[in-house]
Amino acid sequence: MRSPKLRNSDSDLPDRLPEFLRPLFWEVPIYKVSPRRHMSYICVRIMEYGDEQSARWMLETYGKARLRKWMLEREGRGLSPRTLRFWEVVLDLPHRTVTRWIRNQEQLQWNRPNPSTKQS
């Protein structure tokens, strides 16, 4: 029996982003953003600020399994709690795991030193 082809391997990825994603990457020349080399940058931006069309493109380009693995490796870093909850459902992420990521983010925010207070 033949093994199924690995979907969404790096060789399957497009060289450039589609033009409709340009508004999400306004601060860089879009032709310099590579779906192969800049997956984290692209996915965080689309997950946090993208619309349905951009989310569909991301899911079709990278595939749910790859996005799920990427999200688990990053532990949700760079995404808001609201965004994490949405993608928890879409990517079938473990609820308790996502809750832990959100709690860890909240603890990090509270444990940061206040830049307005000068330490002697």
C-alpha cells in the first residue's frame, strides 16, 4: 500500500503571498514575505488580524495539521486570549492546554516590572 503524500510540505508552499493579503503586511514589501521562510510571522498576523478570506488561504496553504503542530510548539505566543480561543476550536487544540497558555500570558503581564517606577 502506498503511503499518502505529505500535504503542505515546504515544496508545496507558494513562493509569495497573494495580493489580497497586502493590507495585513503594510509595513514590509509583500514580495519579500515568503510563506516558506516566514510562517510564524504570517500566521500570527492572519490569526490576529485577518478576515475569513485570509484565514481560508492560511488553512489551505499550511493545512490544519501543520498549523496545529505549530501552535502547540509556540504555546500560543503572540496571540490574544480571544484569538487563542477561536483557533482552539478551528484547530481542535486541547482546551486545558489553551487555558494554561492564557493563564501564563496573564501571569507574565503581572510580573513585568513597571517602567514608570525607577528602581534604585
